[in-house]
Amino acid sequence: MEDKRWMWILVTAIAPIAWGSGYVVTHSLLPAESPLWGGVLRALPAGLIVLLLARRLPRGSWWWRSLVLGTLNVGGFFVLVYVAGQRLPSSLAATLMSASAACMLLFAWLLLRRRPRLAAVVGATVGLVGVGVMLGFDAEGADPWGVAASLGAMVASSIGFVLTARWGSDVPALPMTAWQLVAGSIVLLPAAVLVEGAPPTLTVPSALGFAYLTLVATALAYVAWFAGLRRLSPGVVGVVGLLNPVTGVFLGVVVAGEAFGVPQAVGVGLVLVGIVLGAAPARRRADRPVRQRWSASASVDATSGT
């Protein structure tokens, strides 16, 4: 049983590692002037591909649930991240977003009635400190609108992921991913048309970049993330998400030749310690999969028709 737990932690880790690699791909290969269209071109093909594999459409309440979750986790999230990226230094934006580990613990407590374990709180705190040390804090770049957008993206995705864990206990990862990516793309498309006009012309490098983001950093990453949310607590999944900035820093050093010194080494070490602490197994009752914990709730929903 413990082997399976760590197996699902490793599966979940695919998502933040893939998302972290997206920073280098986006910066190196994609057109910087079309971030909203970039979100559409990344999410919509990925959603359609996964939908073809899942071969399952939403039913009943899942039509509006998919729209809500797609807005929180994909469409609205991409817009807010774009605003934050334009107004904040990347180090500050990444540091603010890394607080999602603690945010998911809070919303899991509020929405799932699951009090966070001390180990998870300590792990999230240590990991957040590590991200701050690793990336550094640039107070001079703290544009208020940028900070608000970054915090908004963090809160939106945290709520969306926790609601995914609550509502999606009986929905496999493939259809869950497909519904949210397609719904999020539908929300994002009007913003892209209104703000950026026509979609950008793709070159060979940008097409390759979008292919990687679509297949690996979106389709595969979201399937792995939602699979983890079905089998692990949101607090554990949130702490594993701290691998995102670690991957970004590592690839920045290897690919882009960015500096790596003592602060980065100490920060990475703290993040890894935080992940190990946060993912440590709890007592059997507290460590049951999300699917089992919410089986009774799902039965009530099915009976009431909600």
C-alpha cells in the first residue's frame, strides 16, 4: 500500500516538473506578444486529444462543473498568470505562486472539512521558504496589480484543484482533464480575440514549442495531476507542486546558463525537505484516498440529483 502511495506521488510529480519545463520552452520558442492565444493553442488541442482518448462527454451537473473548474484551473488561470508575468519579476511571481501549497491545505480544510496534518503544514512552510531563498525576493518590482493577479491565479487554481478532488472522486483522470481543458479554452478564446486579435503565425520553432507544451506540459501534466488528486490528499499534491519552480531553476541553469549559487542550492534543499515532510504518510484513517473519503458524499449527491 505504501509503495502505491509513493508511486502516485511520483506520477503527480510529472505535472509540476512538466510545468516547470514550460518556462524555458515558452521563453525560448514561443512568441512573447501572444500569451493569451498561446494559452488557447496550448489548452484546446490538448483537451481535444485527451477527449478523443477518453471518449466520454460530461453528463448532468458535469456540464456546469466542467465550466467552473475549467475557468479556475485553465482559462482564468492563464489570463491571471499572463498579467502577473507582465507586471512582476519572474522570481517574485514564482514565489507568490508557490504559496499554492499552503493555499490548497487551507481550502481542503474549508471545503473538504479536512484539517491539515502538522507534517503537511511544516512541509509546505519549509518548501515555501525554500522557494523564496532559491528565487529571491524583488520588492522593487512589487506592482500592486501584478501581485493581485498572481495571488488571484494562486487562489483560483487552489480552489479549482480542491473542488476537482471533491467533485471528481468517481471521474477518471482522462475525461476530467479533457473536460476542463476544453471548457477553459472556451473561456479563454474570447479574451484572446478581444485583446490580441488574430492568432499568431507559427514558425517551425514555435510549432515545436507548442507541440511540447500541448502534449507534455498540458495533456500529460494535467492527467498526472488529476490522477494524483483522486488518490492523494490535496495537501500532499500541493506540496509536490513545489517541484515546479525547482524545475524552472534547474533548466534555467542547464539550458539558459543562468547563475546557480549557494542561495539556489540551499533553496532547492529546503524545497525537497519540505516535499518529503509534506508527503510523509499519516495514520491510516487520515491517509485514505480521496475517492474513499468522498464516497458517502458522492452517494448523497447522486441521491439528491446534484
